[in-house]
Amino acid sequence: MSPSLPASFEDTWPAVAESVPRARHAVIAHLREAATPDPPLSDVALAVSEAVSNVVNHAYAGDATPGSVRVGLGVTPEEIRLTVEDDGGGLVPRLDSPGMGLGLPLIAHVADRFDTRTAPGEGTRLCVWFRRDPAEATLKD
């Protein structure tokens, strides 16, 4: 691991399907600068894809124009903190859900820990932590 870690990362994209790979690639590029091994790089990539997909599919359902999704990273020698935020409708049940409902359980499975804050009409903030030590990563080669 690099003794000098890059500064934290934050970016915002429109909440559209094309933003899922863009966000994932940007996060992975930043973590490669921080000499992050794989695993946990693959764990983080999966979590970014699932979390941003959730924003795209659920946060702004019914809105005429897509909102945005903010993705941030904090990297220390011991761990990675991923944050995904939106200003959408909050976590509310959808009978017309386009997904299978497995995104958050999958993120919980690959992460060291996670926390979700949401309020109806005020958006959602998901924080996910990963250990940088490859021996502690969830997804093994």
C-alpha cells in the first residue's frame, strides 16, 4: 500500500443508467491510485454498481427529469468508506420495482459494515466501509 494516499474523492452524475459504469470506473481509478489491492477492489466495484443502480431505479421514480447521484470515497491505510447519496424520495416500497430487491443485501454481504439514512422526500445516504487488507475481503478470487 502506498504511504501517501490520494485525497478523498467526490463526484456527481445524473441519475441515469449510463452513470452506473461511469461512477464505478471513476471510483476504481481513484482506488488504484491509492494502491488498493483486489480484493477488496472488486467488493467496492460491486457496491458502487448496486448503490448507483438503486438511485437510478428508485430515488427519482415518477419524476419528469432525473435527479443526481453523488459518490464519495474516503481512504485510510486500514479502510475505504464509500458514500452514495441522492435527493430523491427516500427508501419507500415500490410495487412496480424494476429490480429484484437484492442490491442492499448484496452490499451488506460484501462490506465490512454499512449504514443507510433516509427520509421520505429528502433522499437517501448510504455509507459502506471495506477493509483494505486483501485477507479480510469478502469476494475471493
